[in-house]
Amino acid sequence: MSVLVQGEHTVKNLVDLLSYRAYHTPGKIAFRFLTNGEEDDLFTYGMLHTKAQKIAAVLQQRNACGKRALLLYHSGPDYVK
């Protein structure tokens, strides 16, 4: 399934969408976490893209290319990365 974004750009998966958002709106807030109603942490699309690339690089260093990986995180900022 493909989704058309901004008239001509087609994204096929979540990675494509994050890359698109990071390129076109890197400073826009993607996620904001609140603790007891107060802002605790936030990610812009640019920050989220960079953090996801770092995780991908670690997986590549561990020869996980093309393999399935199970990443376990508590809900919160680390989960979103």
C-alpha cells in the first residue's frame, strides 16, 4: 500500500514517511511526552530520524541486515526512537 504525500511524493512505509518528514519539516514536533502534565521530552522529525538511523547503524554493525530484530522498550521516548 502506498500513500501520496504533498501531491507527487509516494511513501510506502513508515521509514519513507519519517524520511520525508525529516527532510521537509525537520523542526516540526513529531512527539511530545508529558509527565504529570508537564513537558518531559520531545522529538522533532529531524531528531527522530537521526535517532532511528543510529539504532539502524547499531543493528547493521551486528550483522542484522535483512534479519528480523525484536526491540523491547517500555512505553515512552525510547520506544518511539
